[in-house]
Amino acid sequence: MLRSAGKTDAVTTYLVTGATGFLGRHLVELLLERDDAHVFVVVRRQSLAKLDALVTRWPDKGRIEPLVGDLTDPLLGVASADRDRLRDRVDHVVHLAALYDMTADAETNRRVNVGGTQEALALAADLRAGCFHHVSSVAVAGEHRGVFTEAMFDEGQRLPSPYHATKFEAEKLVRSQSDVPWRVYRPAIVVGHSRTGEMDKVDGPYYFFPALARLASLPSWLPLVGPDLGDTNIVPVDYVAAAIDVLVHRDGLDGRAFHLVAPEPQPLLDVVNTFARAAGAPAVAVPVDRRVVVPALRLLSFVERVPGASVARDVLFDRLAVPPEVVPHSTFRPVFDATDAQRELATAGVQVPRLDDYAPAIWRFWEKELDPARARRPRSGGPLAGRTVVITGASSGIGRATALAVAGRGGVPLLVARSADKLDELKDEIEAAGGSAWVYPCDITDTEAVAATVKQMVADHPAGIDCLVNNAGRSIRRSVHLSYDRMHDFERTMSLNYFAAVRMVLALLPHMAERRFGHVVNISSIGVQTAPPRFSAYVASKAALDAFSRVVASETYGDGVTFTTIHMPLVRTPMIRPTRIYDAFPTLTPDDAADMVVRALTERPKHIGTRLGTFGVVSYALAPKVVDAVLHVAYRVFPDSKAAGGDDQVSLNRGAQALVRLLPGVHW
């Protein structure tokens, strides 16, 4: 009870760390359901907004009060004035805050798990609190062989990771101090809520869910073979919160530890099969005995010393989205006895639900909220149905035709260009045909304008931005002999064709990476493959974008963001209108070009081009000097355009006509 002088109302006061965490938010909600509860929560300043959002779902928010602090600061960073007013008034300090990350390094684990517990104990002693409740973990048992009881702690067990070691050291700190009475709670692997399936992160068995989702495409009756890796132990978060709530308030339990675990070990294969059934995936029907698997894994540890073997292993785990550090700790060697906890909880009607009963809820929530590939799932109505596609240079030519094609297939084009009037006209045309489009006037050579536009796009489309088509561009046809004093030609071409496209990619990448899905289509040129004379500025800018995309694609592969480069042949657009000789050239229509872009958006290949473009690449690789000689002939037979300072001709001589017929689609 609240121990303030002169206070007559019966109030139980709690100070909770980690209240905004997954387990913390459920426990605080249960505490606030008690009529006599008043809860102080230690929260970092940057997490106050998160706390405000949680308070709206908790009962009687007037009985919860934040204390700004930090787990790594002395006395958790709680201000002296707050400590003075709380001294002798706190009945229970509940220390939930910790780092639960098997991939974190030893120093980070120690700073948070050990240092944080040390400061939480110091704060509890300073406040002269009634009892210190420490949420530890079954990880303290490490690799103990056999039964590990609630009364056991330091049994000489091996602690196989920084996480195990620091959870052990933190609990040891609690046990070795005598300033504050204590109780310890050791949950097993905590998964989502047994009724709602709610979970806030990927952990434990969730790492294997993407593989199950892929298997769900197979017939559910198909029998699979899988290794029996051993036993695990998982419990839903609502059980753990309810158990702690009961044990915190029971008299006579100080100085004891309680295992919050499933009553019997759960074979990992049984857990996997339970979630496989929930996913509609085939189950493992033929287990490989663990007596065979364990020696094989030991042999594998030796094989990994072979050069390249560990790289292959890491690639495999990366494709499965499973951190290699997690796999060895997905099973438990000890068997956890929970006799004391279960006896206390039975009288309160709290028991662990059966995994078979709550696995479907866990799976549904993961599939809807946590599946990293959820944005990539096929959609009814076609691959572009409902997809948001940013299209630059949408006011004319290829961009305009692409916007119409995307909208015609159920997509939502986000139209970007400088000309708002033309974009509005295009939007009206799309909507008149029953589609949907959004207009975003923007100069994409302006960094601040792009940042503001992308911010507005993300706000307008909370479901996400799916694709980007970098179409805006300019072409300059001028020989280098006429460019000695025209460095600005190269600069302005790079500004739009390369830097503006990169600017759009960089602005959208964080959003796409967060959603684990995004596709970028770059409209390049057949000129990058064939290197036609007079296009040094244009081809160089497109080649730069090609190189950028090729490099970045390898970095964003794990984020689910992919790239397609289209080496577009000559298209009859306003961009080529100033060059009069193109009137005699065979060209694609904007609609033909849009079909190539739609293919890039739906099939997402690495490259789309023509056989002629591929022939140009191969020819230059095999005989570069011959290619130079042939292209020099083309340079001689085609005139410079009048706009470039040459003598543009509408009619072509026989040599030029022959090259146009032989190499259609090339910019000469």
C-alpha cells in the first residue's frame, strides 16, 4: 500500500521500466485494471509519444504517470525531485526493460541488460521500494543438461551467447543485493497474444514464418522431410503478463524465482507443424531423428571452415530471412520445471493455452502486419491492381502513355512533371476512363522540392508507394567537335537524366525498404549498348544511371527493392522532334514504349531491351576496334542537326538509309 504520511486512501503504487515494450504494455494494462493502482513508468523522452498512444488503450489513464529517464543512466536518469516525492511511496518496482536480441553484440547486451538492472536496483534502493520484481529469462539456464528447477540458478552451466550471459549476470545482481526484497520471473520464448495474435517484432519462431509462407504454395497434403532439432518452449504474451500480475501480488513469495513456461517441452518440429497447418502449408511428416541430426550439425561446423562455406551458409540464411545467430538457440537443452509457478497460478485460474488453439491467431496477425513480403503478394485484379506507381516526366511522351497504361490495368499513377496543367489534363483523362491518378507538380532537379513531394506522396498513400518509373529526361545530339565550349550541355543532361533520377530513388528508398518492397524502372537507352556518335552527353548520363542501379540493386536486394533497366530504342516523342532526320527513321510509338514499361512493372526483370542492343554489347566486347570503325562511318554519313550547329537534312544518302534499315531503333 502507499506509505505516504497522512494518506488515508488505499493505493498501490508501481514503478515500471519497459512499460512501452511488448510485454510491458500488456502488464501495465492489467495493473491499471486494479482499482487501487497508480503506475509510474520510466520512459525515454523520445518514447513519450509512443506512451501517449498506448495510454489511449489503457483503462483510467489518469492513474499512469511518466518519469523521463533512460535505462543506461545513473538511477535510470530519474530526476532528484521525482525521487524525493516517490521515496517510501513505491510498493513495487517492476523491471521489464531489457534487450531481447540474439544478434546484438556483447557490449550492447551488457550495457542494457546488466547496467540497466544495476541502475534499476539502485533506484529501488534509493526509493526504499517495497519489492523489486525482475523479469529475467529461461536463458539463465544456458546449456544445463536435464531438469532446471525454479530454485536453481548458478549450476555451472555454459552460457552460449552474450544474451544468455547478460541475463544470467543481471539476475545474479538481483539475487546478491539485500537492499530491496526481490522476486524473479523467467519467461520462455514469448510470442503474440493468444486471442488477437498481436506481436510487435519478429523473434523466435517468427523467423521461420517466411519459409512457411513460401511452402504454403505447395499442396498441404505433400509430406515433407525435416530435421528434429530438439525441444523448444513458447508462451503467449498475455499468459506471461497475467502470470506476473498474479505473482506480484501474492504474499510470501519474496526471494523466489518462477518459470513462466509451457508445462511440457515442445518439440520444435511440432511447433513448426502447428504453424504450418495455420498457414495452410504442408507439414513435416518424416522427421530425421535428432540422434542423427546433432552429429551432422557438428560435422557441418567443421565444413564451415572450408573457404566459401560460411559465405554460402550466410547467403542461405539471408534468403530465408533468418539470422544465423538465432538458429542454435531455437531449442533448449534444459527441461524447465515450473511446479511452483503453476501451483500459484492455478488458484487464480491462469494457465498456458494450447498452441494448437492460438497458433491461427498468431499466424493471421503475422501475415497481415509482420510478413516482410506482404507488399509483394499477388493481388486480385492483376499485378498492377491497386499499385501506386510514381512516373516522372508524365506530362508527355513515354511517361504519359505509361500513366494511361498503368491506370488501365488498375494501378494508381502518381504523375510527376513541372507542368501542372498538363498533369491535370492527364488526370482528368484517366478518371474519365474510370481510373485513378494523383498529380504532383515538381522540378525533380531540385532536392528540396523532391523531398517535399515524396513526403506528401507517402502521407497521401499510407498503404505505400510501390514503384518508381524514372522516365523524365532530355537528349542532346551534338558531336564532340561542336561541344568544345559547351560543357553546360553535359552538366544539364546529367542534371536531369542522372542526378534527378538518383534523387528520386534516394527519396523513396527508405519508404520502400521499410515496407520490404519496391520496384524501380529506369528508362535508359539502346545508345548505352550501341554507343552511337554525337550522343556522348546523353549516353553518358544514361550509362551513369545504369551503373548506379546495378550497384544499388545488390545493396537493396535484402530490402525487397529491385530494379529494371529498359534500354529503350528510338521512340517518336517530343524529345526527338528537333532532329528532323528522325522523320525518316522507323521508331516505336509511345504506346509501344509504355508496353515495355508495363512489362517491367509486372514481371520485374533485371533488363528489358532489344536483340540489336544485345548485339551491340557483344560486338563491342569481341571486336571494339571494328565497332569504332563502323560507327565512324555512321558518324560521317549522318549530319549534325541544325540545332547543334550543323546542316540538318531531311533526306538521307544511300549509306545513311542502309544503316537506318540495318540498325533500326538506334539514335543516329
